[in-house]
Amino acid sequence: MAELAREFEALEREAVDRFGAVRDVAELEQMRVRYLGRRGRIPGLLGQMRDVSPQDRPAVGRAANHAKRTVQEAFEAARRRLSRKDSEAAATGLDVTLPGRRRRLGHAHPITQIMDESVAIFRRLGFVVADGPDIETEYYNFDALNTPSDHPSRDIQDTFYLPDGRLLRTQTSPVQVRVMERQAPPVRIVCPGRCFRRDTPDATHSMNFHQIEGLYVNRRVSLADLKADLTLFAKELLGPDVRVRFRPHFFPFTEPSIEYDFSCIMCGGTGCRVCKNSGWLEISGAGMVDPAVFEAVGYDPEQWTGYAFGMGLERIAMIRFAVDDIRLLYENDVRFLHQF
Ligand code: DAH
């Protein structure tokens, strides 16, 4: 029965040849079934071992084991070769049979999202968007806003000056003046935009930041209008349970002036880490337009009244997205930005 041993050797050579020549996964599978499958040729020959005489058995057994192992190895080798070829093809982008790769879609930056949403809310209240330059004159940024050059409030709004005396605006408030100069009342505008201050960057300060300014001028405008509109804005942006609180403050271009807070959306006002246990989040400043500002733009302060407000968009983005360091918004790390 040494014949069976030779059959094993012949089958082994044939199978190794065929696996060596396999070109794709489908052919590999075909060959695997043909030689190694349950009804394949190797198991077929092994079945014949039953009839081998005891004295031939060791020699045939050796040939059988050798064939089985070698063919199995040839199969594995072919499989490795094909998968290497696959990944090489993918790396060079040559395998046209691979499924397409979905391109990751970008989205608006968190600050832009807040800006767009804020504008949309105010538009529903009848506000239109107004725009002014990032590079301002001292007049629009300060003097026309009732802030003469010796005014102490200029100190906290130090900024970057150009050689010609113009400056990077410290607030969006100058747009109020530009609009009122061009247009007769009534006025109802919001001005989102970039602002700059000579601040040292830390978790809550950035030399470059964004505000949205609001101005409403009409007959008999009052602080009640301001509070109603800011409350509606807060509820639309942060949820129906948000409350708004006014605190007395000072700004040169409003009289009276206030600062306003939103109740903390993290704890609902009971006090937590985010609101430093106060239950309130400080948003920004507002007030009734100072008669001196109306005079600077040629409006009659006896006839016209108005409210104005300005808020930091970073501050709102940080509250809304629970971000605790303003610098994260400026690092352009897509792993961070992708979350929002
Ligand atoms: N411009 C102020 C600031 O940057 C914020 C502000 C306060 C804007 C009162 C206003 C206002 O329009 O009426 O701190």
C-alpha cells in the first residue's frame, strides 16, 4: 500500500502549486474547499487509511501527516499573501473594488453656532443684523460712546493700536453709533462680531473674542422691554426654565446701566461648581441708551429712548457646551471641535 503514500505526495505537490497560484479570495476559498474541505481531497485520501495494512501504516501515516500539514501551510501562506496585497492596494488607493470612504462632514464652530442661533432668535423679535469694521477709530469705539480719552473705563479696555491711531475694536458697541448716524429712528439691530482687548489669555480671557450687540430705539422704550426681550432670548437659547436677573452697574453709554445674569442651566439655580454656588451666570452689560450718545448721533433725547446690550458669545458657548476653558475654542483641534 505504498501507493497511497505516493498519492499523498502527488496530491501535496499539486495542492501546493495551486495555492501558490491563487489570485484572489474567491479562488482561495475554492481551493480550500477542493483540498481541505470536509469532502475535499485530503480528507478523502485520509479516509482510505482504513484499508492500509499494519506494516505499511507507519510510512503511509507519515506521508499523510506531511501532506496534511504542508497543504494547510500552503493555504495559510496564500491567505497571508492575499491580505497583504489587499492592504497594499488600500494604502496606495489602487483597489477599486473597496467600498468608498465616507468623507467626514465639517460643521460650524461652536462660537459660530451660538452666533447664528442668537441672530435667528433676535430676528424673530424684529431685529436686523448690522455690521461694522473690526478696525475702528477711537471716536466710534470710545468718544461717541460717551467715553472721553481721560475716562477710567478705557483702562480695562486697552487694545491694539495701529500706527495711524486706529484701533482693534474692544466691543461691538461702536456699531450702534455707526447705524444711528446713518438711519433715523426707530432702530432695532443686532451686531455680532469680533472684538479685541489687550488681555493676558487664561481660562476666561482671550485677546480675540466675540460679542453680539443689541440696540432698540423707539418712543417710550423701557427697562421692562429690555428684560422681556433678554428673558425671551435666554429661554430660546438655553431652555424654558432660565430666569434673568438685573444688577445695577455702570457703563458710560447707558443710564441707568445694568449687568444681567442668567440662572445657572447646570443646577437650575441651586448652586454648583459652574456658577460658583451662586445659582447665576454672569452674561454681560446693558442699559438705557445715555442721552449723550443720542446727542452724538443727532437724535433728540427728549423724543427718543432706547435700550442696548452686549454679550460675550464665548461665555454663552462655554455655558451651553459645558466648556471650562475659553482657549479650547481657539486651538482648532478638530478632536475637540468635533464634539459639538
Ligand atoms: N460693550 C460692553 C462691554 O464690552 C457691553 C455693553 C454694556 C454693551 C452696555 C451695551 C451696553 O450695549 O448698553 O463690556
